[in-house]
Amino acid sequence: MFGLADLGHPELGSWSLREMEAIRLPFGMGIERDLLFTGDFPISVWAEAARQAGSIRAAERILHARSFGGEVPDRKHAETETRKS
């Protein structure tokens, strides 16, 4: 598969779904696809925003703020908000 993943830092590239599904995290958690994700922007835009923001979650706040004409949070603010959720 090809996509954008965030396993500590955002990466755009090819990966094996089987390998990702086989990873076991603490407390029995695993890695899974975000079923609620909507592709409102091209993947290249997501990748660049995630690299600049430091995570996909922080990039989501920035991109949606821009698309709705709101205030764009800076990286530090976006990271703080990501930790809260």
C-alpha cells in the first residue's frame, strides 16, 4: 500500500498492511487505519503539512483552519492541542 503514516514522525511511502497489522503495542493495542479520515486535500498537501507540523493530527488542525479561513495555529500550539486530545 502507499500512504501517509505517522509512527513517531510523518512519512509518505509504501508499506505492508500485513506488517502494520501485525505490530502489537502496549495494552494489546495495534495500528489501524483511520476509518473516519476524509481526503479533503491531496496527499502531497497532507504530507507537507504533517512534516511542517510534526504530526498528521497537528496538520489536520492547520489544514482545516486554512480551508475555513480561520486562524492557522503555529506548530507549538498545534502540538499542544494534539497532546490534549
